[in-house]
Amino acid sequence: MSYVELHCHSNFSFLDGASHIEELVLRTAELGHKALALTDHDGLHGAMEFAQCARAWGVRPITGTDITLSNGHHLTLLCETQQGYANLCRLLTHAHLDHERGSPRVEPDALARHTEGLIALSGCRTGEVPSLVAAGRHREAEEVARRYEAWFGKENFFIELQNNLVYGDQRRNRGLGDLAGHIGVGVVATGDVHYHRRERHRLQDVLVAIKNRTSLDGSHRQRRANSEFYMRSSAEMAALFRDMPEAIANTERIAERCQFDLTRDLNYRFPDSPVPEGETQQSYLRKVCYNEAALRYPHFTPNIEQRLNEELGLVERHGLAGFFLIHREILQLATEVADQVKGRPYHGPPGRGRGSSVGSVICYLIGLSHIDPIANNLFLGRFLNEELTTVPDIDLDFAREIREKLMLRVYEHFGNEHVGLTAIFPTYRIRSAVREVGKALGLPSAELDRLAKAGDGFGSAKDIREVMRRDKHYRDKLGSPGWRHLADLVEEIAGFPRHISQHVGGMVIASQPLIELVPLEQSAMEGRVLMQWDKDSVDDARMIKIDFLALGMLSAVDECLDLIEEKHGKRIDLSRIDFNDQQVYDSICAADTMGVFQIESRAQMQSLPRVRPRSLDDLTVQVAIIRPGPIIGGAVNPYINRRLKREEATYDHPSLVPVLEETLGVIIFQEQVIQVAMAFSGFSAGQAEELRRAMSRKRSHEAMTRLKKQFIEGAIARKASVEVAETVFQKIIGFAGFGFPKSHAAAFGLLAYQTSWLREYYLAESLCALFNAQPMGFYGPHVLLNDGKRHGIEVLPLDINHSGADCSIEGSAVRIGMRYVRGLSRETALPVEAERRVNGNFRSLFDFLERTHAKREAVDNLIACGAFDAFGLERRELMWQLGLLYRSEGRATTQRQLALALPTEQDMVSLRPMTDWDRMTADYTILGMSPGHHPMSFLRSGLHEAIAPTHMLANLPDGVPVQVAGMVVVRQQPGSAKGFVFLLLEDEFGLANIIVRPGLYEANRSLVRGEPFIIVHGTLERRDGTINVAARGFTPLAVTRELAPTAHNFG
Amino acid sequence: MVADTRVANGAGKLRPLNQPRPVSVEVAANGTPLTVDGRTVEAIFETWRIEDEWWRTQPIRRMYWRLLLEAGRTVDVYRDNVRNLWYRQAYSG
């Protein structure tokens, strides 16, 4: 007799299910079950992933859930029809939105109104009917069962029987069987599956301990009694229910009825945009594009017209006219929002497109992109092609302040029921896994913390054994049971979703209410509502997702233009600057690019003097090349060598020449993967796009295997050898999904040039805008400040009568703003600025306190960093005054009651003035930067004379031993760097790039990771215009840790 | 007042309630008990399994049976699957 599992939890039953969806599906297929119902708790978070995976493995997916009722009991619901699915989504939305976040509950009246198309099973041991039967309360159990029967219908309600060899199961099942017979409803057996194989019960126990924030010992009552909650075979289930074969037979009968297929029956429709009378979506789009083309293309050539018509044809074929018109509508909303935010008409486009959409002429014409794809020879096929198996993806970048308000406007404009934010599911990586699993196991927390830190920030939990073996202390521990359990379980929990969170800016818009398509739940952010699906599920559902992204640099550029207009009286149009200014390219090639978009990072600065970009096309390559794709794909060095004419461009096959000629024979752009597959293996654009997507998604193992086979066969059919086909395929895989489309790189390259241009000609305004846009970029504000000073920009300290809430321009200098003071923020500093503007400068500390009621901590810090220096008193004396002026009211130290109008002479003491070191230390501690001195300027005199200042390194020849000292401002361990670690060291003169090879890093791990000031002993390396120090050893510099602002650590 | 029984204190005679007691069990080929301390098993009311403390050196792995013995007596027995021994112990969940 065949069995189908109708009650199964994956790890999307957060901290309860102990198997991945794929593991459950594969086990189902191995056991020969024809179908499987996924019934995660109170949600459909994994439902689409499950449906896709099950189909791929020949298992029929049944969509369902295990809901929690208002009385705390559970009920199992399965979708029979599309109406049932819509009802389920409504029920789950109600459960989440109408109750406290994290405690979804379904009210009885809501359940009663949403039963059509659903089959209900009475639930696990915590189901209401089973609980009552187990407690001997048979009359009440019958009442409840009859109520469900009345709501769902006799044919749609079943008594659920579970036998996991838990004490009481068999007795309860006998009672439930009697009840079912008495009221005339069917019985069905389920496994209450929580893991695919028995061995996983250990991880399930650990998850329960984590969920209850305790150890395994402390969660005895919450844990399951045994390891019997695994996926069973038909024979095993038949044996457990040998006295009730009907319960087994009904599993297949129910499964047969549940024909709703999430991969096919979702019925999502993208909304149409309102168009003038007499027009269709398509005709109106065509009209808009032609009107706009007349403006943007004064010479509307046949070539341009052909390209436009080709795109319009594809749009019509795929029914996407409304999609583009809706985006145009959103941009119009964005313009309105931008005007409101600025308080005046906004200059320039309110947002910029990025990604493959920048390759579309239609996107250019309707204002979604600011790059002419025809002039820049951008590839359309990645974005729009004949087959188009997924919907086009448009990402829009906005300045932060515009984006926040725009998203709210989109809700208002389209209606709250029609708009939803996409979710993400943060997963267990090595650090979180070690800490949480270790705590559950009761291992010492100090040891766990040290082990967690030994693992790399974003490292996979699957690397745990390697991390433990690297350290002798933990290597020895692997022999002991507790730590061995830790290693096993951390490996198993790798990649498990931990909880639901909000994706940064993905929104879905639908014509029908979204709550019939996917359940919504409350976000952690007040007032926001999430879909229970992430972007991959949204993609699989072919929903149109728009990404509203906040680009800090756009905020900075906006402000920079405002500052320039304020000071110089002219509004610069960045679309009309000279894009061929060689002075700007000189700075770029010299890697003088701190604060410049996309080309400021340490890796970029290393490659700029080698690649030497001299045009926007070159910058497009520059932006794209320092990405994991080209790096792991081995494209970077060959590209550079070929550009420097040290070697010839080579091609694995003649068909690749037209595709890769532009990039000297190597794959740099994401769409080149598509173009290679088309040219070399004869893939269609749609097939090639499927290959590209499969490479970048986690749910694609089966797809990748199939596509590789097609790729090799296609290549052979076009007369390539198997070896060459394998080589080319490996290059594609090495690239994987981690590269930029050319259109995206072009959009970013343009912004890189524009920000370089601003830096070149308006450095003070650029620096000021960057200060106000933090946090963003590669470098902390202290590094930007020191770079600005080295370029001759004066940075003025805080002054209570000159500083605004924000940093500002004063003459040709930059004045630090109050927002940087610890204890103050922009929001709390604005009223201070307003008070001074309205009622004049502050006359004394007392006057300031009286007028602003600022908190004690903030005033202390303002004094300490010199904001009141202009009053002529020593800082320590002012702090003393402050102490006299404040008197606590009870325990509240922020309360202030003036004891005296002014301190009297007998209250004053003589205090040692702050030294320059003290002031500098206070600046770094309070502001995170110092306009005065760099710490190394004080330490220099105590250093050995052999230690070279950074600006002297340029005078030294290649290969000489060298020592250099400084503050570590960046630490980087890129995943693509094979264990190498890179440091940026800053002294009072500049920066030095330090390369630490893997062995040296391992031997000095805690020093390299933790010391803020170090001396590096190494060898100078000069390569193609770059200067590095290859480290051989380190000595820490004994300086107080509180002095150093936190370095930016990457990887 | 209780009269003096004149019996010496017997602290050593105290024993905790419901400790597992070793029993001798004959089993069928599939592991099901047939006799318990020589008494025939008439029926099996219920079976259940307990597995716990797998993280310790002495985990708990037991298979329980609630049995009806001849002469109408009901007993709970379990097989300790770590030590391969049988015990009798009343179980209440």
C-alpha cells in the first residue's frame, strides 16, 4: 500500500524543522512517494522553493501549512484548489497582521469564513481534537470535531493520526479512530516529519534548545521524546497503522485531490497603467517612446529606429507594455517626491537605473536609464529576449531621503493591498552557528566566542572542521565528544534560515490583492509589511519586482551640487560635463580616487595604475573587473597584461572572437557569459540566460547539470573538441553570477567619472558632502579627512557658534558638524542650530545650556572636542564648570537644575591644560576623526629611524627590506584572494598597502585582526605603478585602543 | 503519641520509589516480549520509545512496552538499548 506524507516541516519552520527542502524532497523521491505536502508553521515561506524543487525531482508538491489557532492549538491545512490557496494566504495574513508580531494566531470566525478549497486535518498532538481525546474529554472532542466538519464539509475534514512511538500515541489514536467512526469522517495517518533522516534528530533537539534560549539540558520539556520524527517509508507507516489501513489509503486519496500547483496556478497579474482614451498599453508605450526619441536622438537614424522597434516587438510579444508604463509612472512619482524633499524643483533624474535594464532603449527613453545603450553598444539580450523565461528586472537607485518617501508614495498610489516588500532569510553562517549550537551543547562561552571569531565573518558553517584544525587548541578538542558534536551540528545547520527579515528595497506590485497570492506579515520596521517570499520565490512566481535602492553616493552627489550652487552660484549639470577631461583621468590613473564611486577601494586603487583607464569605456571595464567573477575566472591579470601589450589576446575558439574582442579575450561582463554560450554552443538567448541564472542561484543543482550537458553537446555540434568545451564551460562557471552586466558597469562607470570630476574641481564640497552622507563608501570619515588635508583642504574643528548640525563649507574649508559628536545626532543637533539662527550666537557655556537643554553627555563631549574653545577657557576648566552647573535630581543625571547662575571664584580650580595629544585623543574618541593631528605625528619621534614614513616608499627600489608604521584603517580578506589578507596602514603622510600571505596571517591572526597600530616589517614591491609592502613580520605599537576609530574590515 | 516499637532505626532499609528493577524477558524474533520473569505476555497495550541525552557519554535509549501478563497483571518494561538489559519500571509520562 502506498503512502504520501501530508504533514512535513522543513527548516522554514524556523528553529523547529531540521532539514532543507531539497533534502526532504530527495528523500521522498528515494522512498518512492508520489507526492509530498509541506506544512511549515504559520507560513508559506518555503512553499515556492518547495514546489519548484519537488517538480524538478518528479515529486508532486502539495501546498499546505500548520496553523496556530487563537487557543494555541494547531490545525493542518492543505490546498486542494486555487481558491483554497487564496483562502490560505488570507488566513495567514490575518494571523500575522492582526496579532502581535511573532505570535500569529487564526481566530475561529476567520477560519470559518475561509474554508473553501482547503482540506483540514485535525493536527498533531497539539491539535485541539487530539489533545481533548488524549485528556479523556471525549464529549468536548466530539463538539470540536463536528464544528470543523460543519465548516469544511464532511469530505474535507479528516481526523489525523500520528504514531511516533511517543507515550500515549497509540491510546490517543484508538480514541481518535473511535471518534472518527462515530461522527462519520475519515482518518488519515501522518508522520509529523521534522527531518528527512533519523540522525537529524540531534539537530532538531538543538534547534528547540536555541528557540527556547537555553541548553539541551534546560529544554528537556520542550524537546521531542525520541528520534521517530523522520520521513518514513510506506512499509514502515503501514506497519505502524496495521490496525487502521484506511488511514494509510486516505493519504493517497487526499493527495490525489490536492491538484493546486504553485508553479502553475498562481494567477498573478501585473497592473496596467492608465492610458488615454483610445490607446492600448502597447500603443501608448510606442507613442511615448517615439516622442521621447525625437528629443533624445536629433538624428533618428534607421539603426536607432530598428533597435527601438525590435524592443517594442519583444515587449508586445511578452505583454510587457504595462510593465514599462508602470515604471514610468513610478519615476513620475519619484520626481514629485524629490521636489517635496528638496523643497523646490529637483534638477536631474530623481533616480538612476542600474543592471541589465540599462541596455534597453525603451528604458533610456522613458527615463529609467541615463545611458544611451546604442551609443555605448550595450547588449539587450540579458534584459529582454525572445524566450524570456523570467520577468525583466529593473533596479533603481535613489538618494536615501528620496527612496524612503518614494516607497511610502508607491503604497499610497497603488493601494496597501496591492504592494508588498520582499523578504530575505538570514541564514546560519559559521559565527552564529558556533555560538548558538555551542550554547545549546553547554560548551564554555569564552571558548565558543574565540572559536567563532577564528571563523571568517561571512564564512560558511561547513568550514567549521577546517577552522578548528587550523588552531591546535581546537584541533585537540575535536577528539572529545562535546566538541565533535559541535563540529557535526554546525556543519548540518549551515545555510539554515534563521528568521524572516526585510529585503533592502524589493517591492512587488499586483493588480489583484497581494494577500491572495502570498501571505503578508509584519516587518521588524514599524508600519512595514512583508511578503513571506524572498526574491527567488518572487522570481519563480514571475512577479514583477522593483528594487528601490538607496545609493549613499547619490545623496552625496546631490548635496555636493547644492553646496557648489550655494558657494559659486551655478548649478552644475553632470550630464553635460566634459567626459574626456584628461586631468580627471590623470588622477584616476594615479589612484587618487578616495571617495570616488566604485573605484576607491583598496583593490581598485591597486589596479588603476595598471589598467590606466582613459575613457568612459575604459571606466566601464574598470568597474566590472574588480569583482569576484572576473577575479575567480582568472580574467584580471590577462586583461591587464594584454592592455599593457605584454601578451597577445588569445581565444579558446574562433567563435569567441567577436564576443570577447572588446575585453581582450577574457570574460569581464555578465552578459558575455550569455554571449559565449550563444556563440560557442549555439544556445538561444533564453537558454543562455537560464544558464546564467542557474549559476547564480542556490536552488539550481539539477538545472546546472542539465545545462552543462546541453552546453558541451552544443559545442561539439559546432566542431569544438570536448576539451575546449570543458575549458570554456569552466571559465563560465568560474565567473558564476558574480559579475556586472556591461550596462550596469556603464551606469556605474559614468557615476565614477562624475564623482571623480567633482573631486578634481570641487574637493572641499565633495568632502563635505561625503561627511554628511556617512556611513557609506569604503573608508571611514577619518581617512577621508586625512586625505582631504593632504590635498590642501583645511578642516575646521567644531565650534558651537559656527558648526551646523551637518558639516558645512566655510570659505574654502570644511567645518565639522555637530552630528559627529558622540551623544548627538543630526536630529538632536538641528534644534541647536535653529536656536542659534533665531536668537544669535551663544555667549557662554551657561547661555548654551539655558537655551538648548542639551544632555550632559553631549555637552561634555562638545567641550572635550573644543566646541567652546572660542570662549577662551581651557577645556578642563569648562568641564569643571559644567559639573558645578549641573545638579542631579535623584537618579536622573540628565536632569539639570542650576545651582548658581555662574560659578563663583572659590568654586574654580586650576587644572592642567589638555595637551595636543589629549585633544587629538578626545577628537578621535568623540568625533571619530581629528582635524588637528594624526596620532602617528606624535608617535613618530619615538620610532626607530629605520621606520619609513609612507610618502618615502615611492623613493625606494623594488625588493628592498622596509619597515613602516601606522594605524590600520582597512582590513580585507576577499573570498577570491585564496587566504591573502590586505591591510591599509595610515600615517601622518599617507597610506601604505600591506600584503599578508596566508601562513603569516595564520601565525599572527589575532595581532593582524585586532591591533589598531602596528609596525610592519617587510619587502617593498613595485609593480606597474603600484607600491606594496609584502609583510614578513609585525610589532604592535603600544597605543591606547580607545584612540583608534574602528577600521573598516571586509571579509 | 506513637508507642515506642523498640525496633532499631533502619535507615538502610529505606529505598527510593519506582527504581528500575532488572527483569528477565524472553523475546520473539522481532524483539517483542513473550514472557516477563517467567510470566506469559497476554497482550501489548502500548509501545513507546525514549531517546535522550545523546550528547552525554551515557545516552538514554529505551524501548518501552506496557504489557498485560497472565493473571491480569499490567506491567511496564523497557529494554535499555545501550546496555542491552531489561528492566521493569512503572511509567506515567
